[in-house]
Amino acid sequence: MPRDRHASGDELPAPGHVGVTGMAPDSHYEIRVLGSLDPHWTAWFEGLQVHGDGSQTVICGPVADQAALHGLLNKVCGLGLVLISVRQLDPE
């Protein structure tokens, strides 16, 4: 059976064998958006800390995996927020 290929011609990993490494379980992330959200949005963002500094809002805390990170980014998009940055924080 032929394997799927990426646009570059490289073979894609078989289903269930994700070729992405580098994200430890429960990595901490900081998502920065334009505009000010107040802390009551914490529940919407699955318990992550939400705090504004005037012109920007920082959403931060542990994220279980890449799927959860994408889910959070979809929520940001769904609210029409302008994404400024996403960064993985160093473990404390």
C-alpha cells in the first residue's frame, strides 16, 4: 500500500506515529493577545490564568498537549482576538 507524501515528496508518518517531538506533557505556555480581557475568562480558557496589562492580555498556564494548545488557539480565533505571540515557558 503506498504511503502518503508531503508536498516536498517526503513520506508522512503512519497514522498514530506522530513525528513531532519537543513538547513535554503539561508544558506551560503564554499566549499574548491584543486587547484587554478580564479574569472572568479563566473558565473559558480551561483554568489558565488570564490577566490584562492595559493594551494586551496574557493567557498562561499548563497545556496538556499539542491538541489542547490548538484548542486554545481556536478559542482565541473564535473570539476574534488578535494573536500577538505564543511561547512555551521554561519549566520552573
